Amino acid sequence: MIADFSQDTWWIWVLKAAFIVLFLIFSVIFALWFERRLLARMQNRLGPNTVGPFGLLQSFPDAIKLLFKEDFNLKGADKVVYLIAPAISALCAFSIMAVVPLGPGVSIFGIQTPLQLTDSPVAMLFVLAIAALGEYGLVLGGWSAKSTLPLYGSVRSATQMISYELAQGLSLVTVFILSRTMATSGIVSGQQELWNVLLLGPAFIIYFITMFGEAGRLPFDLIEAEGEIVAGAHLEYSSMKFGWYYLSEYINMLNLSMLATTLFFGGWRAGPLLTSLFGFWGGDPNTGWLPMLWFLIKTWLFVAVFIWVRGTLLRFRYDQFMKLGWKGLIPAALIWLTLVGCVVGVNMVLGINVQAVLLILSIGYSVILCIWGLGDDRLRPTQAELIKAREQEEFTGFENGYPVPPLPGQHLPPSVRAGRRKNYADAEAAVEEVKDV
């Protein structure tokens, strides 16, 4: 079931589009403050607290400073691509919210219209296509700079997005199969009885992990990896050219949170518990403008999880990151897709209770994924045992072909130059001993 846009007029479209742009910009400003305050709370710091009440206005002078910073253009860069690349990232980030339903039909100046700019039977294909297209902004930005470290960042962003978009797309196919539509409003309508997070738990777990890879956030911020490639693909950008990349990163975090809410947590629907509570007073939490509040609460809870993970986990090593994507998430998504396809196929032939079967499979397979991902700490060696084992092993500085830093207990082999210096020092010491004799 797709939302009804038959009464929309051109000025309704302009009003909705303007709201989306302003909503995303002010959400990013708030997200900057929210992230700094939440991280400060986790790390026993104060965070922004002087500019405005509770430091709420701190993001505005920061944005103004970014606007008026000195701008420069690289002399050796591919000028056209260098200038267009940030705009590609920002435009794609702003476009995704166009098909996200924020609420049911409401009256705006006497016209009945859904709280959504537009929808389509293939809206989620549009989302996946735009998300993939947005990666060209990073890839072209790093390539056009004609500089080594930005090029490394662009190559990393390309491989990272390909790896994690595959797993993410496979996890979302099960949502389309169960909802029998790729329209975002239809997916929300299909969650009136049970949210997809219960019926498709493994798909949500896979999507949840890939969210961090898609957004380039810790523990998967290998696109930037300040200790390795300084700032990644946008290293050679300044002022608002860098600002567009910065803005698109936070908008993508919001987009992924909104999609998680829409696809797995009932979208703007309040859920059975709130519906029952409102029913006691003869109200309906799923009508009017109130559902927009439920949608925003769910979305910002996901944003808080993004920040929480950033303040908790360390960055993955590149080989660990690729191994998780190709050998972990993609096979797990394929197995779950096969199970869901079999259940739907059997239902078409025998007419079984799909929800009951999927609920059982979802719980069982989710437990298996959690056991596989987390494991049993009692079966793992202690840190002291790992260090002792590493001290007895030869370490070359590479792991599965990737250059990696040494872990505790490992030591890099001495360089040729260091060996020459040692030999020279030994020779000088021997000469001195001979002189003394």
C-alpha cells in the first residue's frame, strides 16, 4: 500500500522539500552538540557548556568559522572533478529523506497529504542507488586531488562501501519479501501487527553492523583513519568544500537511522504498547501529527547508539574489517535470505503461519549470530597468554598480506638501516678495544 499523494500541489511539494533541507541542516547542528555532550558525559568531561544554555549554540559559531575559513584550490588537481565531488556527496545525502515517511496523512492548509515528499513501488531501490552514487563524491574527491593520502582514502571508501553495501542489500531483500513491496510507506503499513525487528531479527543485526560501515563511523572509520592517512579522501579540502563532506557524513548517519526506524521498527507507528495505553483514553497515537514524534524519538535513539559505539569501541584493523564483511556478514545474510525465501515458498504451497515460523527462526538465528560474533569468553585465552604466545612467533609486519602494526608481545623486525648502524657501532667499539690494548 503506497501513500496517497493525489491531492498534493506544487506548493506542497516545495514546502515539503524546504522542510527536508532545513530539518537535515538543523539536525546536523543539533547532532554535533549532542555527540560532543554525550561523549563528554561518557568520558567524565563537560563538553560544550558556555555558548548558550547547556552549550546548545556552540555548533553555530563552529559552522560560521568553517564558512569563513581560508579556501584554496590545489594547483595540480583536476579542477572540475575537485569542485564537483563534495557537491555529489551532499546532494545524494539530502536526497534520501525524500522517500522516508515521517507520519500518516495530515491536513496542511486544508490539503490532505502524507508526511512524506514522495514514494514509489521501488522507493528502496532509489535509496540504495542514491547511497551508492554518493560514494562517487569521496572516490572522485580523493582521486582528483592527485595526492597520495587522499587517493588511499578514496580507494578505501570504494572497497568499504562495496563490501558492506552487499551485505546490507542482502539483509534488506528479506524485508521486501515479507512486505511484498519496496515502497517505504508500504513497508511501514506492513508493520501494524509486529515490527520487522521481531520477524527479521538477523536482517536487522546485519543491517545494524553495516550501518557503521556505510556511515564511515567508528569502529569502521577506515576511510579517514587519522593515524594512518591523516583525514582520508577530503584531506586536501578546506572551508565549505570540506564542510559539504562533513555535512554529508552526519546526514548519512541520520539517513541510516531513519531507514532503520522505517524498515525494522515500524516507522512512525507507536507500537502495540503505546497504542493500548492511548486506547484507554479513547485516543490513537497513530493519527495526526503525533506519529512524527515517535519517528523522531526512534531515529535519535539510533543516533545515540552511533555516538555510544564511537565512545566505546576501537577502530578495526583493515584485514579484520574486510574479513568481517566478506566472510561473516555476506554469508550470514545469504543464509537468512534462503531461510526466509523457503518459508514464503512453503506458505504459498501449504498455507502456514508465516509470522509464527519467522518469529521462531528469527530468535534462533539471531542467537546463533550473537554466539558467533561474541563467542564465549571462557574459551578465549587471556591477554597474558596471548602476549606469551606472540613473543614466541615471528612477526614480519604483515597479516594476510596487509601491513599491520604490532600487537602487544609482537616486535617489528629490525630494519636494514638499524642493522647497519649496529654493525658500525660494533666495529667502532672493536677498534677502540684494540687501541686500548
